[in-house]
Amino acid sequence: MSKNSGLFRSPVKQTKLSQFELCKMESLSKLQEIAPDTGEIFT
């Protein structure tokens, strides 16, 4: 049981991180679209 839970937890964390990264990329792209000049500051 413990091994299975560990295996399931890893991908779940990865998906959360990927979703968080996607949100950050989307916010950065939106900021760049609104003000491309300030895009360099965020990256």
C-alpha cells in the first residue's frame, strides 16, 4: 500500500508543478502581449 501511494503521489506532484508552470507561462505571455518591453524583466 505504501509503495503504491508513493508511486501515485509522484505523478500527482508532477502534474501540479506542470499546471503551475503552465499558469506562469500563460501569465508571462499575457504580460508580454500587453507590454513586450517589460517581458525581459519578468524572465
